[in-house]
Amino acid sequence: MGAMEFRYEVEGGNFSKAGHASSAVKKILKQLNVDARIIKRVVVALYEGEVNVVAHAHKGHILVNINEDEIGISIIDQGPGIPDIDLAMQEGFSTASAAVREMGFGAGMGLPNMKKNTDNFEIESQVGVGTTVRMTTRLS
Amino acid sequence: MAYEQFYHAIKVDESLCYGCTHCMYVCPTGAIRIRNGKASIRKEWCVDCGECKKSCPVDAFYIEQDDFDKIYDFKYRVALVPAVMIGQFPSNISESEIFSVMRELGFTHVFQTEHTVDVINDAMLLQARMAEDKPLISSFCPAVVRLIQVKFPSLTDQIIRVMSPVDASAIFFRKKLQDAGIPDEEIGIFYVTPCAAKIAGIKSQVSDRKSPLNGVINMDFLYNKVYHGIKNRAGRSSRSPGENLPNLGPKHISWSLTNGEAPYMKGRCLAIDEIHNVIDFLERVESEEITDVDFLELRACDESCAGGVLVVGNRFLTVERLRKRAALFKDIHGIPEDLEPYHDYLMNRLTIPTPEPRSMLVLDEDRAVAIRKMQQVRKLMCYLPGIDCAACGAPNCESLARDIVQKEAQLSSCIFIQRTMEKHKKLHGDHAIRIIEKTWGKDRLDKDCTKLGAKDEGT
Ligand SMILES: Nc1ncnc2c1ncn2[C@@H]1O[C@H](COP(=O)(O)OP(=O)(O)OP(=O)(O)O)[C@@H](O)[C@H]1O
Ligand code: SF4
Ligand SMILES: [Mg+2]
């Protein structure tokens, strides 16, 4: 049986729309009878990824691939990129501006939480070009 | 589906329903379809919030209630009255007048449900202290509890496992009468309900957990009876004031109104009313966008119970009157004297089990089949026009697509698809009319000058 593909656009700087991809994916997984705890993990990871594009990049898009066994998510953005990925992956590291912190983001927990909540996590980045995050999670 | 079906109290009177789309559009769970020209409610999806009844132009929805004479099956007949009942009467009518008319109507005792609020609040605080997942969600509104079961099954664990003031009051009053030597079978406890959800909640309790109530009486019905009684004896001197009942304090009077519970819980507490607002917020809670809130008071009705579907008075006026009352009785606190000795008895009986998740969203239990069905839905959506006109008898195009995949409708139910099929000579005009009649009723497209808004309306 085939897989399903979904695509969502993300606008840099628009915090009010951050979360639309994760709620759409949540709605899909609920219909597919996926365990609530797994949905939660997927949604948390995707939401953090969306917020990172909104907070740190210019624009991006999200590709979601779902088959019987797993969900694959790619978050691809055009933006400043991350100069030191190991540093960015550390809990508490953040370059978020005061304005972003004001909105309740910028604890430096996003990337570590994405890694923690997925079965497989990869990140690539090119300074001045953009960042791509790929995550997969088994559905049972 | 393996789940036991929901009992639901809202019914359609088919002799009144003429098949329009109002209820179908407002239903927050998409539980209504039109078939043969009448609204039909999907039992397992209905949360008994009453939105359909509120939107119906011809009052075709009704709420099942127990026959009033059922109270006479019992020698002792207790009415449990919530504060919003009092709030509906003009302020020149006193509480004691209302209660004495209720006695004349046949009740031997009247008790105000919110007297048990303080005990409930203690139990809620206790559970909140031990809770791991935040925010905790109040179990007060039965429509919200059901909404979470069907639409947000992952949040059922966060619902506070403490019963509502009504059930607590019923348990207390029964025990009090028993302790006075009255046998259980002579005690009938009836709740005067502002909403359908409460009725359904009582009737669908699992068999091993018997409801402490013997029946429910719809508030609109009793309001009319009481108001009539008061009007008819106005001026007469033969008042039977009955025993004086203890007054509710401000906390109790406001408990069922918006922001009634939230001020008495610890930490960051929010109060949200109206079911669409509640859904919107729960979506965010479920996505973990909101994690730093400790307690949520969620009510299905706008202005909470003052806006209940069986509350006759205007909800804003009801709130105003109750707030005034609360200010008047600002010095009253705590539980009434007769309840005090029962505090611990009640405390030990307030805990209820976590409501079972009953997702209505799952396309199929088998994931492979569910994926296939979702692919079919998405494919169908390529053809359906996305107008969401509801002329197919489903609330929107996506619902029709899901119904088709679940074999409960056909692609040709869509009137735009019908036109396309006719154009390509795949559907005969007469057949198309028959399809429309199947949804909207026979002869529906014939001229009818008696319909709402037409030349001879109502004749
Ligand atoms: N898509 C991205 N483009 C550019 N920089 C990024 C991107 N994602 C993360 N970063 C960099 O990595 C840092 C750490 O990211 P992380 O998501 O862990 O924390 P944060 O976004 O700063 O705060 P939080 O996610 O807790 O609100 C960010 O501050 C930012 O400098
Ligand atoms: S807000 Fe009150 S009246 Fe409305 S459904 Fe909930 S409990 Fe019933
Ligand atoms: Mg982040």
C-alpha cells in the first residue's frame, strides 16, 4: 500500500501561524488510529521545527510522508543557516532575540526536544543558505 | 466500533423538522446529516451540547425528560436545584417563594446543588496537587467531558476525577435521609437540569456505577410550572413558606457561571466558555502549544450554565441577577450546618474514574485500511467543488467525502457532481431529482407557499 505526501509552507517571522502544520498532522494521525502518545511526540517535534523556521529563517516548507509503519518529516528552510550545529543542539543554547524571548520562545530547547521526540533525527545546514531537518518516527 | 454507544438526550421531532441546514452547520462535532428531509444525529458523535436546538428555526429538537409524575413513585421527593434556576426569575420573586411553590408542586425537599461546592473544591485541589500532566481540566461540564472523549481522546487523562456538585449533593441528601431512618427505596432525588448533557451523563453511566439520581426534570418545564404557580397565588395571603433553606454564598452562586471555578484553583487558571472556543483552545493544549497553564475551567455554553439550552431566561440577565445576589450574600462562606457532619463521608466518595477515550475521528481501526480510506477521501476532494454548501446532506465537502468512503453516501449526492454527470449524459434528470429527494425529502422541490418566509407562511 502506498504512502501519503503532504506539504505545508512556513512563513518566517509569522508566529501566529506557527503550529498550522503540526495541527494538520495531528488531525491526520488521529484519523489513522495512531496511539495518542506517539501523536504527541510527533506533534511536539514538528511544532518546534515550525517555530524554528518562523523564529530563525526567512521561509521554508515542510514535507510529510506517512505510510503504515512510519512518518517522515522534512523541514527545509531558506535562511541564515546554523554555523555550529553541535552547539545549537545543546540544551539551553539560543541566539533568539529579545523580541522572540518576549513571546515565550528562545529557551534553547527546541532542537534537543525534536531529537528526543523522534526515532531518527538528522540536521544539515549551510550558512547563508538554509537548514534542513529530517525526522522519522515509527507509528507503532 | 467496540465502544458502548453514547446515550444522548437530544432528539429530533420529525413532525416539526422540515430539513434545513442550520443545525448541521453549527454542530461542533459534525454529528448531523440530513436524510429524507429530516435531521438525523449520529449518536456516537453527539456530545449533547445543545447547539442544534439553539439554532433550530422551528424548535424541532427536544430534550427527553422523565415524566413529572415519576416523582410520585417515591414517598420522599427531593428536588436538586442549581443556582441558575433562581437566576431566571425577576428579582422581586424571592428564593423562598420559588421553593415553596416547588413544594406545592409535589416535592418534599428542595436542596441547592451548589452547597457541596466547597467539598468538591477541596477534592479538586487535592487531585491538582498530585497531578503530573498539566493543565488539569475541570469535569464540571458534561458536554465538555464528552467532547474530550470523542474529539480529544489523548486529553482524557487530564480531566479531574471529581464528580459534579449535583452528584455530590444527591449522595449527601440520600445519606442524610437514610440516616433519618428513611428506607432507600422511598427516596427519589431529581435534578432540575439546565442542559441535555447532564441528562445524557446520568443515563449513560456504566451499570456498575449507578447514578445517585433517580431522574431529571428539564429546567424550562419546571420554570414554567413554578412561574405559573407564583403568578396564580400573587396577592393571596395563604403562603406556605416552608422551612427556611440555608443561603448560598458568593462562591457557590457563581460556581456554574463563567470564571466560577478558576479563581478557587491554584496556579495559572483559565476559564473558557462556548464550545467552539473550547475546541479551539483544546487543539492548542493537545499540540502542547500551551504547557504553562495549571487548570482549565471549560464550559460548553456561552456564559456557562446561564446559557444552558434549557435555561429560559436571557443568559446575560441571568448572570447579572446572580452576580448581584452573590454580592448581597458576600458574607456567607462554607458549607451549611447539616452538611458539615458529612464532609468526610462525601470526600471519600467524590472520586470518579477517568472517562474512556472514544475517538470519532478514526477512519478505521486497521492502520493500512485507514490510510487507504484517507487516500480515497483526498482523491474525492479533487472532484468535490469545496463550496461546503451542505446540499448533499452533509455539513461540508470533506464530510461527504468521508461519508462516501465509509459507504454512507454517494458521490452523486453532491448536486454539482450531479450537474456534471448530467452534462456528460451519465445521469438522467429524473434520477438526479430522486437523489435530491432522498436527501431532502419527497416533493421537496415542489412549490410550497406555507414554508417559513413564503407567501402563506404557517397556514
Ligand atoms: N532553522 C534554523 N535556522 C537558523 N538557525 C537555527 C534554526 N533552528 C535553530 N537555529 C539556531 O539554533 C539555536 C537553538 O535552537 P533551539 O530550537 O534549540 O532553541 P531556540 O529556538 O533558540 O529556543 P526554543 O526552541 O527553546 O524556543 C537557535 O537559537 C538558533 O540560533
Ligand atoms: S455549561 Fe452548564 S448548562 Fe452548558 S452544557 Fe455545560 S454544564 Fe450544561
Ligand atoms: Mg526553537
